[in-house]
Amino acid sequence: MNRMASLRRILERQDPWDFAIIGGGATGVGIALDAASRGYAAALFEQSDFGKGTSSRSTKLVHGGVRYLQQGNVPLVMEALKERGLLLRNAPHLVRDLEFVVPNYLWWEAPFYGVGLKVYDMLAGKYGFGASQLLSREEVLKRIPTLEQNGLRGGVKYHDGQFDDGRLLVNLAQTANEQGACLLNQARVVSLPKNAEGFLSGLIFRDEESGREHAIAARCVINATGPFCDAVRRMDDPAAGAMIAPSQGVHIVLPQEFLPGSTAIMVPHTRDGRVMFAIPWHGHVVVGTTDTPISEVSLEPRPLRHEVDFILETASGYLARNPSRADILSVFTGIRPLVKSGDAEGTAALSRDHTIQISKAGLLTITGGKWTTYRKMAEDCIDHASVLAGLPDRPCATKDLSIHGHHRHAEQFGPLADYGSDAVDIEQLMREHPSLAKPLDPALPICGAQVAWAARHEMARTVDDALARRTRALYLDARAAQRMAPAVAALLAAELDRDAAWQKRQVKDFNKIAEGFIAGKETESP
């Protein structure tokens, strides 16, 4: 996957693309993969980097959605559980079974949550990860010795899926590329031209690296920009009303000693009505999430002080040692593109189902949904878009399509496990260049070879691309990522033929981004 090759391919094409896809998150990349694997000609344009927004900022779970079951949305839960099973089969190097415990401190919690999770097991059917079961107090503490013991009665164990969202998205992009799609990051769509009949004829994008604008023709333009979908819709129709009510979710990252085992905690009901998770991930603990309605969306949303307070307060009720801001290694914030509803109160009640809308000019917008159901969203989208574009009907091919890096025993690669089959080549790179095998910072097991690999094969163009999404340094330890930035800039400069001035700008730009991930620097209001 090479940016210059992709750009050249886009500029040299004479025929219209079947689909021009705007947005390089899970939905857009999933659509590009679905379209290409059916044999359609698909080009994707991402304003920044793949997964720069919501798709790299999730709770790191591939799950059916226990709380959607509580809301009575059984079809969504069943669909998500099926997709969870398919993703485990198609990307076993990135999706793993994770054991959860719901701690019980009140007498009624064990039977109440026990019954609900048995229903969850039943809905999963053949796609289940493991059976739920009631646990005694002793069994709970054996799994989670750092749990608050005062008043603990027992718990309920169940299973769900965990993944690395940023790495999966990169692998999906590579798979789409291998299937024939053309993907371009740092390519902002600036206009949606129309033909004489008033229908969209393609799009105009600006290459953010050169500043030049280019026009391409397409039979169908697909808007898969998540929280930014309304802005794209208004390029087509300035009078378009809002489809989404954006909400932000915040997570904090703590040292491993707060949850040293391999079992996660699920808090089924917090004071804001959401569930909350404490999850072991890459040798750290991710705790979240919040649900705060916001009026403005951005590529770098900032956490609010009261959100971090809320997470710390909730975590303190379940962990023997109360975490404080001083313990937080990173804070990350994502925006949910929730589909608007006239009678829902608060964003926690809005639909997590996806919605497809087609404008009078033929712009197809798909929004809503969740990471777990990205594949089904893409299938539904191309089913509609192929009719809209007047293309021959072709069946979806992604249910059994292995994702780049597919490896059933990737754990043998240690810190490189999430690279799957690519880990073999990265290890070879480290043997050929021993300097690239050294950790970039003692706090994290990330080495120079991963940065070089990201530039050569994963279309990483900036320090932020490398430290936030190709490796997950920024999400694991923001200050360690800042310390790594100069070395990463130098490695990228060597790979991308950039000068010292570029390196200096990159470090400055990355440090500004990283400030938004450091606890104690939250904003007071959205």
C-alpha cells in the first residue's frame, strides 16, 4: 500500500470509478473492501489519515452490546454477535476472546445479570465465545485480586471480543488495496460537482501534501464520514438538515497494576445510565466510557474535566486502589455519529443502528452503526449503491474473506502479535538493521522497525500516523509518545525523503496533538 502509487492510479484513470467513497474510517474502508472484492472499481478519499477520528478511539471491544439487550434492541445484538464471530474467523491475529466479570455487591445482581447474560449466550448461538456462569466471591477475587472487596458477594462471568481498532483498520485498508480498491489519505474532498441533470458526477479533492486539487468522475459518490457526514451532505445540498446528534466518549488509560490479570470488569449501570468497562489492553488498562452530547465535531476532540472525574469516581467504586489523575497515562476521546431521533432523551438513548440516505442528487450517505457491524454496514451500502449506480448485481464476498495479516497463532510473535503474518517480515527487518530493533522508549515495547514498516507498507505519512494509529503509543502513554516523537520524525524523514525542517514541524505538530491526551489538561466545556 503506497500513497504515491495510489495517487498516480487515481490521476491516470480515464473511465469513471464505480464508487467514490469519502471517509477512511471503519465504515468507508469496509465499503471500499466490499466493493473491490465484488469486482467494482472503488476509490476512497480520507481528509487526514485512516482511522484518525472515531475508528481509532473505541473501547477496543468487538461485542454484541450487552446494554443494547437491556434496551430491548435484540436484532442489533444478534447482528453484532454474528459479525463478532465472523471477525474472529477472518482476523484471528487481532480479535481475541476476553473474559469479563460483572461484580455483584447487592443480593439481586447475580440472578438479574446472570439471566440477562444467559440470553446473550443464547443469541450468540454458534458464534459464541464462551458460556457465562455465576462466580463465588472467592472465584471473582482469584480472577481480579485488585477488585474492591468491601461488600463483594460474587459475580457473573461472560465472554466477549477484544481487538486493536487502529491496527484492524490499517489491515482492512491493506486488504481493500489487495482486492483492487484505491485508497488515498491526506486527500480532502472539497466539492461535489453535478452534471446537467443535477446528479453528482464525481468529486474534487485536494491533495493535502501538494496543495493541488484534482477532479475524478464516479457513477456513485458515497459519504461515509461518520461525525462529519452532515458537512459533506451540505456540499451536495446547503439546506440539508442534520442526520446525526454527535456525542463524545472518553477513556482513560492506567498502568497494568490496577488490573493485572487477563479478566476485564464490566460495570452494568453507572449514574449516567451507561455501562462502564475496565479492560486489560497491551499491558495497560483502558477504562471508559462517557456519553456527552456535543455541538461541534473535530478531528482532535478534547476530554472534558467532568468526564475524567466521572470515570475516576466510577472506577474507584470497583477497584481496591482508587486511581487519580496522577495515575493516568493517556486520555482519549472519540465522537459517536448517532442517528438523530425526535423522541430520544440524551445521546445514550439514540440509535446505534446504521442508516442509509440517498439525496435528490444521488449522494449516498451511510452513518450510525458501530465497529463490530462495519462489515454488514458495508454490505448493505454496496447493495444499495450498485443499484443507484446502475451496475450489475454481484454478491457480497466479505463473509469469508481473510483480512491482511491473518494468522491463527500470532501470539508467537510477542509484541508484534497484532501484525499477524507481517511480523515475520518486521522481524527480518530488525535482523538486517539491528538499530531498528531497539525500543524507542523504555516505557513501551515499540521499535524503529515498526515505524519504517508503517512508512513503507502502511501509508503512514506523519509522526501522528505512526505513534497514534500504526503503533498505539499515544493511546498507551502520551508522555512516552512525546519522548519518541523526534526519533520517529527522523525515521520517517529517511523513509519519505523529508528534510530537517519537516522533522521539526512534525514534532511540534505531534506534541500539540499529544497535549490533548495528557490528564490534567482537559477543557471545562465542549
